[in-house]
Amino acid sequence: MADTEGFVVSVGFYTPFDFTMTDILIRPSPWVGPTGMGAKGFRPETSEPVLLIAEDTPLQFSIPDGRFSKESLERLHVLRFNADQRMATGQALGEELRQGANPPDLECVSGSNSFGIECTQLGAPGRREVNAFFRSVREALEAAPMHYFGGLLGASVQISFGDSSRDIGRPFRRTDFASAEALIEAMNGYRLNIDDFKSDELPSDRLPSGPLLLGEVPGRDTYSRVYANPLLNGAPDSYFYSVRGFEVVLGYASGYTKTDAEVEVRRLVDQHDKPGVDVLLIAVGAPDRAGLSYPSDTMFGTFYLECGDPITKPKHIDRVVMHLWDSGEVWDIVEAKRKLFGPLYSGVSPAHRTWSNEVTSVRD
């Protein structure tokens, strides 16, 4: 494409184990860079399907009062499921939703009939704690002096972590103030030069091998690697971007087999299989109590639906349904996997702000 100027945005990731890769997974965004990234494949020695999750961008969900209570989040799960079911079939779950006896979480009432609903969320094992650690990192960066990070305006910054024994590690803890201060001070000195990403001719023989590494920051027990890409076309309308003018995403690789997915789904079912529970509603890609949803949850849930075996009939629960928030799909997974309806949506387009021409004066 001669006489055409464009931008090259590149992403990279580590893999925590050996596997044969068959597919690259990219969850696109309005600002070009992915909100989630990973890969699928299989273990060479067993041919068992494998999922790799490599990058996760927390997506902001609106919260009326700052943080969801357990009860308000459960009610949201059921009401969103009811709305999607009505869109797909015209039928509501019932006439009234009442607080349950715990168990169940909620009771759905229609005239003289009722049934109990338990709510839970499916996520990739181990990543929930990692996401909580990374939320602390975001909060530390949010609280930095307001004149900091001028060189990162309009950037998508990926932060990955490691320790002395491996390149793939968890973010530092909330109480590790020394590591937080070192990261803040280092990032304040970084500057993203948007000219590094311009290409006069695409495709080019000078494509970078990965995202731009701004630096490595030693901490108390971990080190942080900071990469960056420019936000193109627009920017996420997250709280973090609203107060800092750039976005940060987590670079953390974790891998799962088909068996791992089946075990996690079965664990959730066994945990909620109690008298009084008629329906277990498993939300996939729903927000957590902090109002953040993670694309990795959807990647993991989709992986189970693609290759995992259905669960055997629970002792008390009559139906186990899996509800994917990004597509509106609903699946029954007891004894056979059956799609009940959907997709209703083509996916999630996160809240964002489209660039105007004026933004180039800051970024150039």
C-alpha cells in the first residue's frame, strides 16, 4: 500500500507451558488494541485441548452506588438473564423476584408457583486473585500526583510481572508500597513516541517483534515490565482513563486444559447443590462487585462450552444454565450441552470516546 501512512500495533505474550497452537484469540476494541488475548491448541502428548489467556483489560460496568453488594449483584444477574430471555423468547422468568432464604439466593414467583435460583460466576481459576492484585496496582497509579505520566497520555500500557524464578508472575500486593512507588516513579519518566508506531507502507519489513518495551522496574519481590501501544481511533471510557488520560492492562499468562474447565464448572455446581435450589445460574463475563468485568472470564467459559463435557445430574438442582453476557447466549449443561437461545449480540463494544483531530497536538 504505497503512499499510505498507518500505525502498527503489536502485542506479545509468554506461555507458561508447551503446547501446539492452533488459534490466536483476540477480543477487539474500538481503540484497536485488544481487550483480551490468548490462544487455543492442544497438548502434544495427550491431544487434550488447551486454552492460553495472555492479556486482560478490565471493562468498567456502571454501578449505581459505588460497589455492588452480594445481593444487588445476584439480582442483577437474574434480571439481566430475564431480559435476554424475554428478548429471545418473549417469555419472562416469572412475575416477581424475592430475596431467598440463602439458599436459594433469590426466589422467582408466578402466582402460587415459585422456584429457587442460586447465582454464581465462572472465571478462569487463579485469575480472580491476580485481578484483585492488579486492581491494587491500578488504584496506586490512580492516586499518583496529578501532574505525573504526561509521557503516557493516549497510550495503552500493558504491565506484566515476574520474579527471580520465572518471567510470569503475579502483581505485587496492596501492602508492597516500595514496589508501587518504584513503578509510579519509573512510569512517570517514560514517554511514548507515537512516531515509533507509524508505518509509511503496510505491510512493512520493519514490523516490530512485539509491543514497545518502555522499561523493567525492580520491586521488593517482583519486577514489573511496562509495554505500550498508542490508543487509536478512541479511548476507553473507564474511571482510570478519565482521571489519568491513558489505560493500563494486565499482561499475565495462564493456561488451562479441557479437564481444568470441567473441574471448575463441577466445583461451582457442587458448591451450590443444596435443598431449595432449583436453578443454578452461572454468569460468564458479568461484572464483579467492584463493577469490573474481565474478557478472560468469557474466553474460559467459551472454551468449556466448545470442548468440555456436560455435567451429570446434581442431587438437588434441576437445571444448570450458563449465561454469556457478551453474546446473550444461554446454555443448559446438565447431561447434555444444549443452547437454549442466542446469540442476541455480536459482542461487547466497551464504552469509549472517539478521538477528534485535536488530540494529535498532545500525542505528536
